[in-house]
Amino acid sequence: MMTKDIALKAYRTMQRIRAFELRVERLFAAGEIPGFVHLYIGQEASAAGVCACLEPGDYITSTHRGHGHCIAKGGETRRMMAELFAKSTGYNKGKGGSMHIASPSIGILGANGVVAAGMPLATGAALASKLQNAGKVAVAFFGDGASNQGTFHESVNLAAVLNLPVVYVCENNQFGVGTRFCEASKQPDVAKRAVAYAIPGVTADGMDVGSVYDAARPCVDRARSGGGPSILEVKTWRFRAHFQGEPASYRSREEEQSWLKRDPLDIAKTRFAEESLMDEREAEQIRAEVAAEIEEAVKSARESPYSSPAEATADVFA
């Protein structure tokens, strides 16, 4: 169960993700942000609930829809916004953009535009932690579409065999781009695949941050104590299309409306109020502070310089 401090932190994280993404949505539509943008709106409870269980030294690997993961792990919205603007003050000096934000110093081993590519990276980080006896846990966030990639089996199988401290978090938002997961997988529950590797498989309501936290906590604690890997499946829904500009014609209006009624921020606010973990005054204060933070991030990004062309090959291995 969440304490008051954890609940307030999780709600702030969700508000930061939502405010950041809504602002990015407007900026992208106005042509201020280059490249592609995959928004995390609707899935805030997943990143917030899982990362609330992690320590600063732990690792995460992310996906093409990674803004929420980075914010939940401690990413600065100012540097993230600058990265999206392709500015030199961004996490990767503006050369990574939306899909490749990374900050190893705070455990973000990289968002990744390649489906399922983060899973072996998290597995490797977990192996390093075990060999060094560092006590760190790695979390691999991935989508339902990634669960049908070969790297899913390879990563989970190796982690199970070596008893590595890693949690594989499947954010099942029901669609791999425009393909329903139930049409691409005979078994609709990714967590049930855990039985093949003799590890725990857990499912959480991805629209309820409390449910995600309660499911993730034992998985993370188990990994940290030497109990080995787990699969956590978070049933969620992205409120926007796969990427901005896509029509999302594969989803019905009725289906969208039924999910939109289960906004994770509203659910968290109601739950925390009922459990005396957050009142209206605290919620409003968080919203106001977050709004100011995001506006400052946009202002900073707009005013920051682009990287020099001479830096194009800097930080490149080969």
C-alpha cells in the first residue's frame, strides 16, 4: 500500500507527464518540434507506479513512447523539452530527439525506436548488477507488440536462467500500432507467459496507479533480494494515436470513450482522497507547480541554441 509521501510523489509524477505531453502535443502541431512524437497520455499510472518502487541507482530501459518513463525516473523536463526541440541543452545535445532520450547518470539507459530493443539492455544491466553485487534492479518497459519479438524470449529466458534482478514491464495498451494484440497473440495475457520461464507473472490495472504500485512493489523487492526476474503486465490504453498525425481508424469511437472515462489522473485523485492520502488543496498545488515547471521548460528550450555542426560526430563510437 502507498504511504502519503509515495502517493503525493506518484500524483506529481503523473501530472508532470500529462502536462509535458499535452504541451508537446501543441508544440508539435505548431511545427516547433521536429521528427515523430509518440505521446504517453493515458498511460501515466504505469510509469509512475513502477518507478515509485525504484531507487535512484536503479536502471530503466524505455521505448519509442518513452517521455513518461524518463520523467518518472527523475528526468528533468527542461532538458527533455530541449532534446525534443533538438537543442544543445537537451539530454543528448539535441541529437537523439523524442525517441532516444538517455541519461545513464540517473539510470535511464535509453528510450529506443527499435521495438523490444530495450529488453536485452535491461537484462545486461541486471547481469552487471549481479556480478558487481551492486544491489541494483533493472526495469524493461515494453509494449504488447514487443512481446512477440524474439528478444522477449531471449531476454526473459536468460534472466530466468541466471536469476537476474530485472522486472519486465509490459504496457499492454491493446494495440501494436494498428494491430489489436488479441489478433497477433493467441494468449492475450502476456503475464501468463511467465510460467514458461518458471518466474512470477503479475497483472495490474494500468489506469490505477495504486494497482500498478501494489503489483510492482513485490516484483522489485524480489529482484533486489536475489529472487530473480518477474513479468508485470500493465493493462492500459493510450489516449492518443500511435503517433501524432496518425488517424487511428482501427479504434471505434465507443471503445475510445469507454477508456477515456477511466482517466488515470482522475482515478488517482479519487482514490487518494478516499484513502486520506491527498486532499484538494494538495492536488491543486501540485497542478499549479507542474504547470509553471512545464512553461519554464518550453521557454528554456525555445531560448537554447542548437548544437554546432562540428559536434555532429561527438559522442559517436564509430
